[in-house]
Amino acid sequence: MTRLLDPPTRRSGAPASPASPAERTARRRALLEWIAVHALGIAAALFFTLPFVFVLLTSLMDDAQALSRDLVPHTWEWSNYRRVMDTPGFLTWWRNTLVYAGLGTILTVVSSIPVAYALAKFRFRGRNLSLMLVISMMMLPPQVVVIPMYLFWAKQLDLSGTLWPLIIPMAFGDAFSIFLLRQFLMTIPDEYLDAARVDGCGDLRTLLRVVLPMARPGIAAVALFQFFYAWNDYFGPQIYASENPGAWTLSYGLESFKGAHHTDWNLTMAATVLVMAPVILVFFFAQKAFVEGVTLTGVKG
């Protein structure tokens, strides 16, 4: 029985064969591409990070230095954040924003999931028409319906001066959330649903026990989109809650705070950091689920 011999290898210590001009060119091109890609990445990171660093450093300056050209605080004035928190109404704005963003997100997710599930997995007459209506609602600017909606909530239901005209409609679904969830649910194989039905699960139980655990990334993406929207919403509170300072949110109250402290840039920047910090923290801890949910929504449509 013949034995296959290994090909001869280069002896240790033997000089390496010089690289050909084509190999040197390829290596040089790969190095230049690596430098270009990382340089663009670093430039983009600095472009998005430096404004926040500037706001953070300015918020830690004293009153006099905040009006100068200095970029680094001489003394770190952490008390600026305490002064902002002690401003009358600031904690109320914080509480209102948490209620608006938290309750609005829960209502939107709960009301959008059944509609998205029906559009993704049910076969019924008029399904495509229903989907087109949802998409058309996404294209409708909110400014088109703001006047009749305001007349309804303010004149008919007498809810002006509160945030309920912004929270209650979220209990009836959101077009963008329905569309995003529908696209994600389309990626779930129908075999899982068929197996659940064979085991005796109804549509509601299949949704709760099978679909929802598999749709967590999509639900997380929708929840984050809605939370960010409600937290940063300025237009809605300006329309419905401007006449009642007790119903202001952080985004609207920050404008009032800036007007009252137009020369105290350190306090204005400290208030801005307090408004931005929760959104940044939420996205930092949930970015994996957010990116996964947004990415998978376009796999199958």
C-alpha cells in the first residue's frame, strides 16, 4: 500500500521568496482601503460625538466661563444639574414626559400587534386594501388633520390643556408601527403557526405563545421608535398643553427654560443633557434588539 508523501516544505531559516509586484500592489491597496475606511469611520464618529461633548463640557462651567471661548471647564460645576432640577416645574415636566412616552408606547405596541398579525398571517378579502390604507395613513402629514382634531378634543371633549389628546389616539394603533410589525411578522415561517394550530391553539393563543416570543426584536424596534417620538415630541404638547404649564413635557418646557435663562448657557446645556440622557441610555442598552428588528423587517415583504 503506497503512502502519500506530503509536499516538500520550506526549511526553517531559508529566505522567503520576494513578493511579486502584483502582490505588493495588492497589499498596498488593501492597506490604503483599511486606512480610508477607518478614517471615514473616525471622522463620522467625531462628527456625531463632538457636539454632545461640547454640550456636556459647557454644562459643567460656571456662569462667567460659559460666556467665554474656553472649551474645558476650569472647575467642574456639577451643582448646575442640581440648580436645573430645582427649577420650578422641571420635575413636573419630567413626570409628564415619562407618562406620555411610557403609556403612549405601551398603548401603541398593544394596539398595533393584533392589526399587524392579521395583515401578515390572515387571508381575507380586502387585506391588500387594508394594507394600502395603512400605508396611505403614513403618507398623511399630521398638520393636515391638526385643526379638526384640535376642535374635537378641545371643543367636544374639553381636554385641552392636558396630554390625553396625544395619549388616547395611541390606543387605536399607529400606521408606521403596524407596517413595521407586519413586515417583521412576514419573516416568521407559517409552519410554526400551523404546528400550533395542530396542537389545538387558537389564533389568540398562537399569537401570545408562538408569535410574540419570536417577534421580540420587531416589537422592541417599534417600542423604541414610539418612545423616542413621544419623548422628543414638541409639536403635540405645543398644540394641546401650551396653556397649562402643569402639563408641559420636557421638550416644550426646555424652550421655556431657555427663554428664562438665555444668558446662562451652562444651565441651558445642563437642562439639555438631562433631556437627552434618558434617550441615549435607552438606545445604548437596547441597540442590539433595535438594529436586529429594523434589519429583519426588510427580508420578506
